Amino acid sequence: MIPSWLGKSNPAPAPTMRGDVGRVTFLEKTIAATAAFTESAFLNDSLADRHGLLQVVEPRCKLAAILALIITTSFARSPLVVWGIYGFTLFLAALSRVGGRLITRRVWLFVPLFAGVIALPAMCNVITPGEPLFVVTHLGKVREIGPYRIPAELTVTRQGLLSAALLVGRVAASVSLAGLLTLTTRWDRLLGALRLARVPQLFILTLAMTYRYLALLVGTAAEMHEARLSRTVRYLSSGKERQWVASRMGFLFRKSWCLSQEIHAAMLARGFDGEIRTLDPQRVTGRDVSFLAAMLAVCGGMMAVDRFV
Amino acid sequence: MEQDRTRGVGANGDGGAAPCPLFELAGVHYSYHGAIPALAGIDLAVRAGESLVVLGANGCGKSTLLKLLDGLLFPDAGEVKAFGTRLSEAILETDDFRRRFRSRVGLVFQNPDIQLFCSTVLEEVAFGPLQLGLSPGEAAARAGDVLGLLGIGALRDRSPLFLSGGEKKKVAIASVLSMNPDVLLFDEPTATLDPRTCHWFGELALTLAQSGKTLVTATHNLHLAERIATRILVMGEDHRVTAAGDPAAILADRALLVGANLIHAKEPFRFPI
């Protein structure tokens, strides 16, 4: 027997449109954007399937070339050289038919977050004393805060600006190069190349598993949100929303743990022994060696310029 | 056909005189986290060339049984023998045994999403053969053959993540068939499939059985069991074997099916379906 209230018609009035149109909440936008970004960043191999410069290079040679460029970026002391490498990366992206907008957007989303926070104070005379370029503000008098001496005038120094340019340039170039590598290489081939480059098997396996169940977890997160949305009558306070997000994060963590075990079992069942084998392991050809040699020459040239600038 | 149906706690799934079993389970107990029972004293023998259907309600331990047969789980008590060798984690760490075992036994998981992890359908189907040491050329040719057999050749360059449920199931089956195992373990193969794809699976299972493959299919789909089983094992909600034997006798026993929660007492069900 169903309870009596369940047998009655729902007393709520039929939905009609009154007042202002509602807004999409921050949470909804975040989940939708995360799902879209994950799909485009990790699950979409369409860029790797294009016929461009980097796509046709054998993954090991490409990995070696990109690593060489990243190492050069790390050792370069001149902002001019570092930004030159960044420019060269965009040139490589264009030759690989990867949209410049895509790679710059992806990089400049993170650079302000991670490098900008450090670089901004480093431009000022509090952190990097030197030749002042312009005054940010007048503080009135000199103050001592711990080991720091805050001068009466807060200025951006030439040395500070160069340090910040160097730091941001290094991050931008390195992240762009890494992004270019992943965008132009299928994941399974990239992991195979890492294995051949003697990256520890445990690390490769962890990466492979992460990639493999990422899609499922993103889908689950989106479905959980939709399921909740379909039963949401009135919007909750932001505090309650945060509580819900935190609880779902915990749930997803547990689910990811279970999934990793299941996927690993499915891999074992099909003979996986920790070694990644791909269908068409590309052979290193003269073209690949030429590409690697050219990239090493670029690195050498950049280092030479760095010494004399 | 066997007529050795037995009932009750600890019932044995063995039949009469038959070839040496591929799998032998004796007194197998398994529980998750040491607290949630899944199998409670299973005795079973799986013989070469038979099509054994394991019938049981949700949560009775069918999937766990298949994972034990595939050497993915190991019993808390009792033993599982495959091809005359007791399965253990240590023996499956042995390269030679693992390679031989994995090439001879294939498991199609209930959820195809966990089984499909490569970039394209072709790579997915070639994954197993490559792991077994076939050259990329041989693996690709074998994958192409299996895709053709299952009628999904047009999907070869698609990403498995973005296929429909039926297509995913077909690719999951293809990914195991390409390893050419002698024993195929199917975990709820028709769950979430539409009627046409369910029928397709029945036809495929019959074809595989006729070609000499040994099939172990865990399901609660009685229609499928009637079509493909040469022997049926019924698992009760107490995680034990309730009955085993001839499909005709099992499927005609309404009280047994009701007791195992395979049909409802008020549901009109007659054998043959």
C-alpha cells in the first residue's frame, strides 16, 4: 500500500515564468567547465591525429627534443633567450597545426596563478633592490618587518622586472612545451615513450591508471550534479553548496580507489604485466633523427646566445 | 546431458563421468574486507567444451566466482585449481604460467567501461594480443578479424569511451576474443543491452560453444540460460550453490527459481520459455 500522500496530486502550482531569469551558479559552471576541459585536455586525440610537424615525429625523439628545450629554458639566464624559446614553441605549435589560441589560453590560465604570485612581489625593491623604474606607492617612512626593510617608496626595479620576466618566461615556455608534447602525442604512445626512456614503471602505471579512469570520474561527477539538480527545489546557501561539494569529493575519492582496482583487474585479465605495448611502435627514422638534431642545435644556439647576451 | 541435479547447502556442481575439469573449486569461501560474504563453500568443476550458466540473484556472488576463476581474486578458504594447478598470487606472478593462463582464459566484465581504456577500438582489441607477445602486425590483423566477426569494423578508429552501451559491450567481447582464449567467462553479458543485442549475444555464445570454446556465463537472464546452457548452476542468496545440473530440469523447477530469487512467486513463468 502506498502512503495516502503519495496517492494525491502534487499541490505545488504548475511551473510558470515570473520575475527575472535565474543565473547559472558558480558550482554548475565549474563542473561543466571541468568536464569540458578534461575532455579536451586529456581525452581528445583529435590534435594528435592531425598531420603536423610534431605528430609525425617518433614519440621518443619528440620526448627527447622537448626535454632538451625545457632543460635549456631552465638553465638560460637571459629573459630574452627564455622568451625566445617561448616564441619558438608557438612556432612549433603552428607547424603542428595546434591552434596558438588553444596553447596560449591553456598556459596563461595557470601562469598567473603559480608564477605570477611569486613574480609580482619580486619586481619590487622590497625583494629585489636595484635601479628603480617607477614608483608604485609612497609609504611615508621606512619600516622594518622581520628581516625585511620596507623603504619609504615602493618601486619596481629593473632587476626585479628582469627576474620576474625570467621566472614567468621559464614557466610559460616549459608549460607550453609540455602541453605541446601531450597535445600532439597519443597518451598510450607517450607512456610507451616514457617507459623506453627508463621512467620508473610504477610512475608510468600510475599515470596510465589516472588517465584511464579520469573520464569515468568526470562523467560520474557530472551525473551526480545532474541528479542533485533534478531534485533541487530551492537553491542552497553557498555554505551548504560547499558542504555538498566537499562530501562529493570524498565520495569520488572512494569511488576512484574502487575503480582503480577494477580497471587494474581488467588489465591483468588481458595479460597486462606492467609493460606497455602499442599497436604500431614507430621506428626511429632518419627524419626523426634530423628533427632531434635540429632541436638540439636550437638548444645549443640558445645557450650560446645566453652566454653573450 | 547430465541429470545430476543436487540441491541444498553445499551442493556440488560436478556432473557424472566427463573429461578432466579445466577448473576445480573445493570448499571456496570469499568475503570482501573480511566482512561481506560473497561465496560460502563453493564446490564446482568446469569441464572443457561445456557452456555453464551460473544463475543467481543480484549480490549472490556470481561476479566474485568469475573473478576467482580468472585468477583476479583468491579464496579466503578452500582452493581453486585451473588446468590442474592451484591458483595463487605467487603462481600468477610467474611469467610463463601467467602468459599461458591469460591466453587461455578470458573474462568479459559486466561493466564495459572498466574494460575499455585504449585510444581507439582497434587498439583496444589489439591490446590483449600485444600483451601476449604477438607482433603489432599480427595483433592488428587479429583485431581486424574479430571486429569483422562481430560486425563492428566501422568502429575501429572510434574512441571506446564515446560508444553506445551495446557497442561498448561488443568491443569488450572483441577485446577478449582477440586473445583466442579456450575458456570465456562472461559476467552479466546481457545486462543493460537492448533485445536485439541480447539476441545477438546468444547467437555468438552458441557459435563459440559449437567451435569448442568453454563458456561460463554469470547471469540472471533465464531466456539466455535456456538458449546457451549445457549445464546450469544456481547460486542462492546465501552465497552457496543451491542446485546444479541439466538446464531443462533446473528451468522447469519453479520452486527452485522462486527460492533463488530468479523469478517472483506471482510471475507467470513456464519452461520452455
